[in-house]
Amino acid sequence: KGQELVELKHLLGKHAYTFAKDDSELGCCDVIQHEIKIKPSAVPCFRRPYRVSPEVEKEVDKQLQTLLEQGVIEKVDYPQWSNPLLTVLKGVKKSQRHLNLQPSGLRIVVDYRHLNASSYRTHHRIILPTARELIDTIGKVKPKFFCSIDLLKGYWQMVIDESSRDCTAFAWRNSFY
């Protein structure tokens, strides 16, 4: 076990650049850009953010400022679309609410239901294996080790194609992002 631990540490050290120490080190996947194909009959959504308490407003302001600093979002002037912004409590699943668990924070979310209904599904371009297929593959290989990796905010690390950015806009206070 000692030699395996040394090899594992060497492997992790060799690829340390792929791991973020915290939220400030989010990466960017620029291998492919996500393009949203809008249906010709679609009418742009232009809705206000959902109402929140003053305490929640402060937290949203803080999170949006962090996203701006990280380059995840950018301010825009006159978008044709404005999807509503809302907040959800992190760490409490709907099925667990009866347990009176304490939330672990606040997550800002953009409600893209109208955008989803107004666009073509393009997921056929990327076909991911099912859980069953992954388990079967792992079973055939019979690895010594198996681990899972939690990809921190991976959906923020995908680049939106320039032609699709307008339809992903949202409003907060007196600004559009």
C-alpha cells in the first residue's frame, strides 16, 4: 500500500493544475462552445427577477459580483431576452424538507424554462454513456481503484457561443447580465 500511495500522490501532483483549490479558480472549457438554436416562431422572453428579501438581495449582489470578477457573466446593455432570476436554498432537497434541515447557503438560478421551450434540443450532438454502461465498462476493466470527482460548478465553465448569449440574459436590479 505504501508504494501505491506514493504513486497516487505523484499522479495527483503531476496533474495538480486540473484541480481548483476554491471557487476563485474556476476553469473554462473552450473545446466546444454551446450554441442555442431558437425556433423561428419563438417570442423572446422578457421577465423581471422574482422578488426576494433584502437579506437575500445582499447575498445575490455578492454572488453576482464574484461571477463578474471570475468572468463567468458580463454586463450587457439592451438584450432582447431577459430570463427571470430566482434563488434556492442549497443543501435541502424537496424530499427532505420535513426533516427541518438547515440550508448550507443560497444558490442563484436563472429560470430558462421559456428559453428551453423556444429552442431546439441539440443534445443529440453529445451522447454520454448511461450509468449502466459506465458500470459495465468498469466491471470489464476490473480496476484496482475507483473514484468519483465532483466537478465544481461545471455548468459555469462552458462557453456560450457569441450568437447565443443574448437569449441567456437575465436582469438584476438595474442591470442586465
